[in-house]
Amino acid sequence: MIEQILKAFNHNNIIKYRINEVEAEQLELFFIRRKLDMRRGKKVHKYNITVYRDFEKDGKKNLGSSEVKLSESMTQDELNQKIKDAYFSASFVSNPYYELPSGTKEEFITLESGLSSLTLEEIAKKMTEALFAEDTQKDVFLNSAELFINRETCHIINSEGIDVGYKVNRVNGEFVAQCKEPQDVETYQDFAYDDLDTDALRTKVAETLNLTKARAQAIKAPAAGTYSVLLSGNSVKELISYYISRSGAGMIYPKYSNYQTGMMIQGEQITGEKLNLTLKAREPYSVEGISMKDRVLLEDSVLKTIHGTCRFSYYLNIEPTGNYRRYQMPAGSKSMEELKQGKYLHVINFSDFQMDSFTGHFGGEIRLAFLSDGTTITPVTGGSISGNILEAQKELVFSKELQKEKGFEGPYAVLLKDIKVAGC
């Protein structure tokens, strides 16, 4: 198939291109309560093609691009036509000129983990056991779940000599916890792991069951006002995603972000904890074939790395790093017990917590929170929180306890001061 694609490039006089070949095997399990309702396995072989076209517009050099998906069932004539159409479409994409990443043929990489030595069926068995290990209560339970075991072989070729490949294993899925008394409520959770993280899944299920039971008992919203707000779980990841987005070349080049290496991104008057963040390479190569490695993003609040694709990196005259989908933080300075002192609102679950990487605004509607008046802790629901990371970032305090969320490893919780709460 690769030879046929290359022949089609030659037929259409295309000299700049990229081929992303993915051969994937997946085992899918669907559960109703603890019973397996459906089991499905599938194998797919995909070819995603990007063609590039040099041209001038208004006296300026441009590089257009267009993507197309191809299948092995296509004839040579069909391939030629598909690629010809994509090359024509590339002439309408007026991006300023940039150079594609270059390289050589490298040895195939198999990412070693607790998943790589097991069959898909063996992985499914272990993760299923972890999924239902904590589902032992009568009043709160998992009413449904989905589990996906993935094994992918990726091959990247481009016109500048890159020829690399790797094999990766992943587990992801979702589940819904339900509690019917004193009111019928449900909590949705998803998960994703690159290793055999059975303990992390067990912990997530146990926490979700407990918070669902608490949600069933919560009947009123907190009073409107200004609170010290404790966020935990996935909300911490979403809050920190602001710094990942703002430090991206795709945000900096069009001046959506003013970040520069060496700047103190929390400002000079930091009374809380200084941020330390590491970009983690989930794969050995980016989709463009750029070699990826772990990189320090923030060190004591100082920006060390601007990251991004070859296009925006070329515009900024920096090293292309590829796009990162994982990041890591060290443990914070306070234990959860220390963070839960005095009056606070600990938001456990939102309907949809959002972090705006352009303005810094964050917020969401409260599904479950615990309100402490200094002596009594009460489960509450309803209302919402709103704030701005630019105002809050100087006083951030993180927990010593850690979590492993989808794409994030770091503190389980963060304390934000003087956050507005709209309630009853």
C-alpha cells in the first residue's frame, strides 16, 4: 500500500508529503451492572495522507496542505484521483511558508509497559477485575461500564527522509455510578491509562461510588458569596491546562498569548506555591514524525519551553517539539487534612468545569461539594463557581496527595482563595 501511495505521489508530481499509517487492534467490553452485555473485537488499518504544495500569493511564498484518508481497498486509479484532489485543495490553504521536519529511517520502537507483555484478553481480565473490585455495596453501584483495550502500530513517513514507527498499548473506558436513595442520582466518569494501572482504576471507582452516595444526600446549594474553594480530581488537571495551552507555539505566534521563555508566568508577587510542570512524551514521535521527549515546561514559575508543531515553531524560529497531551506536577506542600482547615467549599464534581485558555476565566456548575463552616461539613449541590486564574495563581496551594488522571499526574487537590460562588 505504501508503494502504491508513493506511486500516486509521483504520478501527480507531488514532492512534499507525509504518510501516517496506523494498524490498530481493539477489544471492547460493554457491561450492564456487573454482567458482560457485549464483547467486540476489531482490527483496522488506516492511512492518513497529508500533501503539501508550494505556491506564491501576493508576492509571498506559501505552503498549503491538505489531508485525505485512504483505504487498502482502493485501486491505483482511485488513489491517484483522491491524492490529486487533495493536492488541488492544498492550493487554497494560504499558510506562510515553513519547512517540514527532516530525518532518517530509525529503528522501530516498542513502548514497554505492564500492558506490552500481555494479550488483549489478559489485559481485559485484569482491568475488569479492577473495575468491579470496589463495587460491593447495595445502595450505590456501577449501573454500566465500557472498557476498551487498544494496541496500535504507528508508522510515519515523509518526503524529508523521516521513516519511524512504534507500537503502543492503551486502556480507556467509562462508567456510570448510581445511587437511588434518598434521591436517584448518577455520576459519569472516564479513564485512560498507558500502563496496567489497576490500583488507579480501583481508587477512581471507589471515590466515585462514595461521592455518588454523598450526592444523593445533598439537597441544597451553598449560600452565595466568596469562598476558599478546594478543587480536586479532574478539575485540577483542567485548571493547569491553562499553562499548557498558553505556552503553545500555536497560541504565541498569533499573539493570543504573551508568553516568552524566561518569564515568571505567575508574576513577581507569589505568596502561594511556585508552579513546576513537566511535559511528558506519550509517544516517541509526534504525528509529524518529530522525536519527542520529556521537557521541563515551568521551573519555579519560570517558563522554560515553548512547544508546538513544525509550522508554528518555524515561524517563531524555535525547535519543533510536537504537541503534548500529558503533563506532570510534583506533590504540593499541604496535606488534605491541612487544606481542610476552617471554612471552605470543597467541590468534588461539576456538571462541566471549564478553563478558558484565552481569558483565564474558569468555572462550572456544582454537582457535589462539601461545605465546611469550621465545625460542620455538609454536602451541597447546585450553584456555580467562577474565577480567573490570573487573579488566583499567586496564592495557589496544592495537596501532598497525588492522583493519576487521564493525561495528568500531579496533586489531587488545589486550594483557591476568594472565589465567587453563585448559590441560594
